[in-house]
Amino acid sequence: IFAGPIILNRFEILVFLLILAGLIFFKNEKYLSSGMFMSAAILTKIYPFLFIPYLSYVTYRNKDGFKKTMELIAGYISGAAVVLFAYCIVLGANFYKILTDLSVHSIKPVHAESLWASILTIVHWGINGVHSIGGGLNGIYGIQEKFIYLPLWLFNYFWIIPVAMFYIFFYFKDSETENHSIDPLPMLIITSIFIAGSKIITAQYILWFALLFCLIKIPIDKLKEVENLVNLK
């Protein structure tokens, strides 16, 4: 919260807190509540959707997995309904406008700070001997359209391919593991793949990784070693 006014601008901290609440309920096997908070996070900023297949997989692979997964899905639906009800009924927002605004990022250019922009610049320099030229459009400073050699929709959705490939790899690699619980490593990999393949990258995306520190388990013996060092000092 003390990270600054960005909480009221880009909503990263707000989404962070909603995801954290969802994970706390998840670890305590309160899947309905977990799903509701995760759904609220997704409707605030879409990227937490990346974790939904992973969380659903964890519930499904444990005892009474189907029942737990259905409870989690019911939470997703309920959370979305509550948020949309608050916006459309209580606050009077236009539901159709909300749906159409979901496509706003698809019309934005390839962001100058993205990996794609670096690749396009190198390719254009190699072909024509000059770097790609940037320009502002729809709130993003990126590569001008004439320097983009592939359809814009490809840059919008390319990340789906490597993320899906990771999920397939993870499923077969993890298929014999028992007693599933949340592991920060898959979530870190999924986040990294998405950012690497994303068309738009902004500075606040670094906060996405801060969430994973909350999931790291420190062994009790290591904590005791730290406590002993503190007592000695």
C-alpha cells in the first residue's frame, strides 16, 4: 500500500492484495472465497487469469479434486457476478461499454519497452540499415505500424502459445506427484513467459513478482538459525 499513488492509477497493488487474499483462502481450503477474490482480481486487471489453470489443476489433483474444483469455479462465477452487479446496478455502469473496453489493449502498438520492439528494431536495422521509428498511439509509446512486419493480432495473442506449452509440459512432468499444494516456481515461470511474450510492458509489472515472495516457504531450521544469530548480536 505504501508503494505510492500507483495504487490509484494502475491498480497493481489492489490486484496484488486481491490475489494474496485469494491465495490465503486457497491454502486454507476455502475454495469458494478464494475463487471470488481471484475473480475480483481478474476483473480489476486481466493478468491474474494466467494463474487460474494452475490453481484449478492443484485442486483437481488432490483428494475430492472434482468437488474442490467445482467449488473454485463457483467462486470465480460468484465473484464476477458480485463485481459486475456493483458496477452495473449500484454504480450505473454500462455493461456493453465494459465488454467493449476489454479490447482496448488490442489496438495499441507494440510497446517500445517490450521484447517484441527490440526484435522488430533489430530486424528492421538488419534489412534497411536504420532502426524502427517509434510513436505514441492510444496511450502507449511504441513501434510505428509501418515498421511492424506481422499482423498486430499476432503480438496480442502470441503469449498464449508458450504459456499453453508450459502448462502441457507441467501437466506431464507433475502427473505422478501427490499431495499437491501451491508452488511459487510454476507461477514465477508463467508470469515470466507472459511478460516476455507480451506486446505491452510497463514498469509496474515488476510488482507481479513481489507476490511470489509471499508463497516461498522458509524451513523452520533456517528460521531458528536466523533467530540464533539475532540473539548472539
